[in-house]
Amino acid sequence: MLRSIALFLLSVFLILPLTLRAQTAAVTPTSASMTLNLIPIDTRFSTLEGITYTQSGDEVRSYQDFHSIFDPLNDFETERLIDHSRSVYITSKLVESAALIGAVVGVVGLLTSSSNQTPWWITAAGGGVLFDIGTLFGADAQTSKFNAVQRYNGFAYGREQILPQASADEKSLLPVAQPSVIVTPGVNAK
């Protein structure tokens, strides 16, 4: 009985995709978001597909698509988040590829070697651990992408304001004092 309940729950959570829509408040766009012609991005979560993004019925998949949507906004934070997501995603794929190679080499070594299988177990386990590390990088990439989309949607609904661009020269951020001429008493100028 307990086994059949466990199989039922497993099939419900793994086989049937649960689709959840991100809740968006019924906010009318402000004049600033209307002048930029910002269209909100819909976020959907499915157990099989993960998070998907659509805008006006078209699915937004690549980072170039996100950049083309975010560029008219000219917001430093949104660009920073999507660039961070892209670089961490590439890192996750590289780490996962190395992990897959390590795991395959370890498993093949275990299957073909009859003596001293300890190094092959270490290689296979190392590949599995490295794959987990790669998925952690992938989760960070998805989080940054989601945060960039939420920030963009805040602009589209008129709840956010654009941050100023980051200064290219840090010295320009320092306060500048006017030079003053001080006469030192007791010093005779000749």
C-alpha cells in the first residue's frame, strides 16, 4: 500500500508537468514605460521544462533575445544581471562537460578493469561531484536571468526607476574641492 502511494506521488511530481504562472499585479503602465514601449515578459514554470519566458506570445530563449529586449531600457543593473547570467551559464556548461567526461572515464574504467578499481571509483565519484557543482553554477545563472526579467517587468509596469550608468572613471566620483591660497604667518616672501 505504501509503495503504491509512493509510486503515485512520484508519477504526479515527475510525469505530470505542473505549470505555474508568475503572479503579476494589475498595474497600469506609467508614461515612462509607455514612451519606451516596454512590453512585460511572462514567466512560466514547468517541472519538465523549467522556467520559460515569453513576450507577446513569442518565446524568449537566447541571451541575444534578452539583450534586444533590455537594450532600449539602458539600465545598468538589468544589463549586469543578464551578463552575469550568461557568463555563469557558460561556466556551468564547461564544468558539467568536464564532469560528464570524468564520470564516463570512471565508469568505463570500472567496467574494463578487474584489478585495483579504486582509482576508477574516485574518477567516477569526482565526475558526479563536479556535475553537481556545475548544476549549482547553472542555478545561479537561472536566478540572475530571472532577477533581470523581474527588474525589466518592474520598469514595464512602472514600479522601478532607471539607475544611472556606472562611471567609467572612479576618480570622477570623488568630491573635488576648490584650491585655496593660505598665507602662512611669519614667513616673509622675498
